[in-house]
Amino acid sequence: MRRLMNLTPGAGGRLLLGLLPFMLLLLVYLAASADRLAENPNDKLLPSMAQFAEAIRRNAIEPNVRTGEVVFWVDTEASLKRLGIAVAASAAIALFIGLANGLLPLVRAGLSPLITAISLIPPMAILPVLFIVFGLGELSKGVLIALGITPFLIRDLQARALELPEEMLIKAQTLGASTWLVALRVMLPQLLPRLIDAVRLSLGAAWLFLIAAEAVAATEGLGYRIFLVRRYLSMDLILPYVVWITLLAWLVDWLLARLSRLAFPWYQADSKGGH
Amino acid sequence: MSAPVPQQPVLQLTSVAKSYGDNRVLERINAEVVAGEFVSVVGASGCGKSTFLKLLLGTEQPSRGQILLDGQPLPQEPGPERGIVFQRYSVLPHLTVLGNVLVGLEMQRAPLLGKLFGKARAQALAEARAMINAVGLSHVEGHYPRALSGGMQQRLALAQALVVKPRFLLLDEPFGALDPGIRADMHQLMKRLWRDHGLTVFMITHDLKEGFSLGTRLWVFDKVRHDPQVPTAYGATITYDIPLNQSKALPPSIAAALNQPAAEFA
């Protein structure tokens, strides 16, 4: 018998082992739910699968009687739009500043301390300030997400830029590159896949800030809905929404990973080689 | 190897010295190098070979003295007048072999976009492909550097540096990380490129045999003066300047003076 540490699962085994905890959790839930409902059919805490299906049907398939809209999709669209715009804007700003900081010591000396200071402000603490300054509309939600993730993205990109071997930058200069061309042809293309990595890491925080902002002030959105129906103890809607948000987060992450593989084949080979 | 006709020197070093604070690394370096010379620079570790390279490269400035390129002061930062091949990290990982050789031509000819189009691009492509062919990488033109062996990466680095026709080429232990067989191939290639392109080359190496077999001139860096109380008081200088045209045999008196382990001479 080999040592435990030397036993590795096969492809099927890995899938089975991966699914097992999910199945167990589901079973535990179903048992607990059936238990509670047997005792009190009006219990709202652990809804049955049928109750989930009914809530989903009401919110995701049937249009709202008053507005004619399907609430679930309105919420999804509103949240994804907010998240997408805020994250894209943050990434663009971070790429620009991170590159400038990484390449130009003069800019780095001026901006680096400020960015470090900003990154230490808890964004939630200045959410009231954002609402006061930018109003309760879309802008303050976007600014909260941007404030939450941009400093992290900048610092990460700056570090990645500084990690590029000095030799490469010297070589580019001996090939006749100006500062501008080093930025354009040497640094920018090498930072783009690293930007995708950094954005993937920051998405968890971005979702957190999105839902927090929606919980405080919004008229639609996934976070708004969860906090709204909390008043009616609507676990039958909250739990599917949480699963849906998780699924969306996973999907966005997967798409970004896929984009990185397709757009930057040289980078993948690099990271697999692991030097 | 035919000796070049004496002419106006490409590089002139006059009383060049370099110190970092109280630490004198180089002192009293006087030398002239004419076009077509292949200078091998050898010396023990810590003798200032790398500092000397940085002075020529422009990433460090001499504390005293001056370096002239074609009679003009050498620009104080790396530029297209000099080419460099490092031991590692010389090529751009995000460009293919062709892209790596093309990029120098593109950056010099298109200062705004760094990209060429139409006729200019076709012309640059032809030049790049000729250079890639000269270093024997035509069959992997579309590969990324990551997929190349160490020797092939160094061939690519050479092609990348040479395609923009620098006034002189700096090699910083370029073959140090390669297997002996590959290294021999690279020596052949280097000799051929040097002859075909009429290059002026400085090669830093710690492999004495390599220095002797490749160069037309061998510089040995060492400290002539020594203060046992303050080892950093005096810097190294060119202690031997050996022409290698006539004889490639290693004079025993020099071998003894080099403070190198005997294995290095094998």
C-alpha cells in the first residue's frame, strides 16, 4: 500500500470527489427542509424544492402584473451592467496608471504614496460620502466599486510592471525605442494578460461592493432584491438569487480565463513553465 | 580572420574610472577599438567586467574620464548605436521569432505607432527574414520564445540586435547558460556573423577558452594595486591587451597571472 500522500484521483474520481460535498450539502438541506415543513407547512426558513420552483417561476418567468417586466432578468441586467461598466472603467484607469507607475520613476515617486493611502481607505466607510456627493443614482454605485478595486489593480499592475526584467527594457532601448514605444510595444502587451489576472482576483470584491451599494440605494438589481424580500423572510427567492450570483461570478471568471488563453497564448506557456 | 585595416577608432576610452562611493571598481582604463575588432573581456569574478559593460551600455556613467564613439561622447543612455545580448531575458516573450526581429525595425522607422504598413512593412519583413535565416531560425519563425531552446533564444537575441545595425555589439556572457555542444555551434555562428557583417564586438565572458577562440583581441581585467587593509581602495584596469591574430596559443606567463582555476584553461 502506497502512502496516502502519493495517491492521486483519476479524472472520474476527481469529478466524483468534487461533486460529493455539493451532493452532501444538498441532501442535508433537503432532509432538514422536509423535517421543518412536516412540523409546520408554513415554515419559511428552509423552503422545499417545489417552493423554490414556484418562486423562480413567479420572478423569472412570469412578467410582473403591474410593470410587465420579468423581475429576475431586470435585476440581472441592472447588476451586470453596473458591475461591467465599473470594472471596465477601473481596469482602464488601473492599466494606465499602473503602466505609468511601473515605467516612469518620476510618476511613481509622485503617485505611489497617494495610491497606497487611497487603497487603505475602507470603501464602505465613505459610501455615505459617495451618496452625498454623487447622489443615489448609478454613479455612486459605480464609484464605490471603482474605489474598492482600482487601487488594488493599480498596485498589482505596478508590481507586475516592475517585475519585468530590466534587461528587456534596456534591450528595447538599444533597438531604438523611445519611452513611448517601450510603453506601447514592450510594457502594454505584457501587462494586458496580467491585468486580466488582476481583474479576476478583484471580482469578488467588486461583487461585494455592488451588492452593498444596491442594498442601500437602488430600485432594481440582484442585491436590491435580496435585501428587499428579506423583510418577508422570502428564503425561497433569496437562496436562488444567491446561487444565481455565484453562478454569474463563476461564469465571468471563466470567460476572463478563456479570453486570456485565446488572446495571449504566449502568456499561458509562460505561466505553465513556471520559472 | 583577416586583420582590419587601421582606421579612425570606433570607441576611445580615456582615463575611464568608476567608483561607487569609496568603492573603486575601475580605474585608468585607456583603450582604442577600431571597426571590425572582436574584443573578449575576461577576468576573475568581481573584477569589474560587468561594470565595464554597463559603462559601454550606458546604464552607468564613468566617474572620471570619457568614452568617445566615432569621436563624439557616447550618449548617456542605451540607444540604437549599440546592440546587446544578455545571458537571459534578451528577447520579448510576447512576440514571435519574426516579431522579435521585426520590432527593432518597426520602432526605428515608425516612432509614433511602432508598426509598419504596406510597402515599408514588406521591406522590413524581408530584412527581418534575411536576418532570421542568417541565424538559422527560419523554421520556427512563428514560434514564441518560450517554445525555443536556450541556444535558439540566444540566436534570436543576436538576430534581434543585429537587424538594426548597431555601431558596436555587446555580449554579456551570451553563451554562459548553454550546453557545451550548443555553445560550440553558437561560437561558429558568432564568428560567421562577425565576419559577414563586419561587426565590432565586445564579449564579456568568464570562459577563457571562449575568449581566446572567438576574439581578435583579449582584455584581461585585474587589480594591479592592492591595499590589504582596504580592498576597495583601488580598482581594476586592463592588465593585458593581447592581440589574438597571430597565435591562439596561451602563453603560460599570462595563464599564471589570471588567478583562475586551472580547469578554466582546459
